[in-house]
Amino acid sequence: MKELYFQPIAGKAEEIIDAILRTKEVASCTKELYAIHLVCEELVVNVVSYAYSDEAEGYLKVQVEKEDGCITLRFIDGGVAFNPLEREMPDVSLPLEERQIGGLGIFLTVQMMDEVLYERVDDENVLTIKKRIGNEE
């Protein structure tokens, strides 16, 4: 398992996303890279933007594991407790002008990944995403 640690994270979303995508585990998932990139971008931007108050120096740990035909990414932060899976999913059948703002990112995450789990462990948010991968090495 590869673990990345970022602190401080304010204003560093692009740098964090790039580091995740450059890990050997993620970079080798060529067929699934678009989905992984999109979801990582959504999750990292949300942590950087909303997990901590403006005064707090936040951190983000990302654990990346590739085994048994699956890639697992675990995003761990010490920000305010927030389970994005409890949020009501947007009604994507509505015309754009009738949709409420927000929620589309977690909707896409749930749609694009095979498994999405949230836990609050030791005062940390732990969001785990899993994606089945092809026979790539």
C-alpha cells in the first residue's frame, strides 16, 4: 500500500491530485484512469475547500492499494465530520435550470466507482472508493 500525506492543503488541490495520479498503482490503471481522475479531483477539491475552517492548517492522507483486480483509494482528513453519502442525490432527470446546486460530485463518484464507503474513525473522515480494474500491470 502506498500512503501519501499532504499538509498544509490550502490551495494545493492540483498538486495533490497530480501526486495521486502519478502513483504507480493509479498510473497503471489506464482503462480506468479517466474515472479515477474525475473522482479524485472531486474528492480532493471538496476536502481542500470545505473540510477545514479558514484558520485551520488541514491535512489529507491518501492510501492507494492495488490488488485482486481492484484499486482502492482511501481519503482521510481531520476536518469537520461530513458523510457525503448521507446527502440527497441530485435528480439528474430535471432540466439544468431546475436542479439544485451541489451534490453532483458525490453522485458521479457513486456512479463511476464500484464501491464508496464513509466512516468516521478517531475524529477523522475516511472515504474509501474502490474500482474494479482490467488485467493491466
